[in-house]
Amino acid sequence: MSEYIDKSHNVTVLLYHLVFPTKYRRAFFYGQVDEVLRDVCLKIEDRYQMKFLEIGTDEDHVHFLVQSIPTYPVTKLVTIIKSITTREIFRLCPHVKKQLWGGEFWSDGYFASTVGKHGDEGTIKRYVQNQGKEYSQLHEDRQLSRF
């Protein structure tokens, strides 16, 4: 679950629902690619001031519920997540890179929405879980921690 983040002179709880479709809407999310995506996202948490509250795949796109700080605009979150996950998926799953002819993993577009702390977080989680054909939850954070 999300928590309030205390920084000098401000307290925030900024939650974002991000959806990234794969290039050409190819269905890559199964087995090893799922594991690599989850592991890379959890490592991103260690280096950047963001926390993945939930990560879920649905064949050709990924839903993220991410908590971050106000100095990270949405475009920076998207850029960080897309660039690092692409690099690591291509490195650790070379068959994916081959299927995309060495191109990009994510499509250029994305969906981003803010989520309210009181009442809407659970609604978005249920939406993410019930949206699409076969939702597969890769990660859910239930432990409280501080940045």
C-alpha cells in the first residue's frame, strides 16, 4: 500500500496508473519476460525515488501502479521505466529482441492517470486486475517502507 512520503517542507502521496503497450501490440508477457520485468522494476525502486505498488501484465501491455515524488514528472517516470526495462529485457531475453528485429520493446505511447489515496487506489487496482483477457499479477507491495 502507498504511504505518505516526508521530504523537507512537504508531505506527498502521488500515485500513478501507467499502461505501456508493447511495440506492434505483440504478446510477450509470459514466463521469463514476466520475471525479468518484475525483477528490473524492483531494482529500479532501489535507484530512483519511486515504488511499484502493483505490476500486472495482460499479454500485450503492462499496468503499473507507481508511487513517486513531486520532482519526478510523469514523463520522467515513463522514460526511466521504459528505457531500463527495455534494455534489460533485450539483454536477458534475446529471443524478444530477435522477434522485434532489434527495434523497440515498448510502443511510443502510454496511458497515465493519477490515483487518489482515499478510495480510488483500490478501485484502480480492481480495474487493472479485471481489465483485458488474462491478467497476471507479477508483483504487489504490502510492506511499508520509506524512501
